[in-house]
Amino acid sequence: MAGMSLLCVAAALLLLLLLGTGGAIPPPEEAARMARFVLHNCDWGALATLSAQEGLRGQPFANVFSLSDGPPGPLGGSGVPYLYLTDMEISVQDLEVNSNASLTVSLAQTPYCKKHRYDPQNPLCAHIIFCGSIMKVNDSEAGLAKKALFSRHPEMESWPKDHNWFFAKFNITNIWVLDYFGGLKIVTPEEYYSVKP
């Protein structure tokens, strides 16, 4: 267990060095690679659902969730946003009625934007908007999801077992990239999955 913690710390330090220099950031003309890069370097995102709650039914409802597409470091990352969820969570209750959602991740949560003094709303502080749906992973993918999430969020392993946690993934259907001036760029899932971060 101590070896895993040291590995996570070493990977996190490497990530900080890469993001701090700015040298690892893909150029604006590589929107698909930027989308993969931003997701892989983010530990959480804002997930928006359509509320199923009384008094809010049908209204947009955004909530923060921890996520991971793979262990930290420049060589990891499947591009698939994995989540660890429970039916007790209010947004998961929304997803049980309508699994469609959007997910936003931003380099504002990394040292990169602060180092360059980019406001989170500045297009140079890249953010990605994914649209699609949330689905439980099957047994063959559960091990990959567990490794991806627990490597970045070790606290998850100790969360209460009686909450019936399960692994899920964001099934991406649409991708928008804002990483430079001039507006959003559209990336197809095929383009997204065909590149490395």
C-alpha cells in the first residue's frame, strides 16, 4: 500500500512539472489531443443532469464529481471518464430517470492556469464540454475503472460499503473544446479516441 502511495505522489509531481512548464500542452490546432490532455489532467468535473427532483423536475442541475480516465502520468489515460457512484446521490437519481448528461472539465483545477494568470473563463485556460450519457460499467471493465479511479482518489476505497457504490462511465457522444480565441471547436468521439493526450 505504501508503494502505491509513493507511486501516486511521484506521478503527481511529474504532472505538476509538466503542467507548470506549459510544454506539454497541445497546440490549439490539435483539438482532439487537447480534449484528451485536459480530461487526463483533471481529477474532477462538473456533471450536469436534468433534475428529477420534486420542484426542480426538468431543470438543469450541475454537481461536482471525482473522475479519472486512468492513473496519473503522461503515459496513462484511456479517454473514458470513469466515475464512482451511488444511488443515494441526488444526481444519480436524476440519471436513473434520464441518463443524458454533460460533463465539463477545465485546466483551471491544475497549476497551469494560475501559473499563466489565466482566469478560468479565459479560453487559454482550456476547458472541454462532453455530452452523452452515464452507464454502469460491465464486469470486464470494472477492474479498469477501479484502477483508474482509486489511483487518483485513494479515499474512495474506504467509502461506506453500505452505500452500494458502483463504477460508471461517461459515454461520450459530442465534444466541444475551448482552448483558444475564436470560439468552440467540435471534435468527434472517433477523432478523440484515435489520439493520445
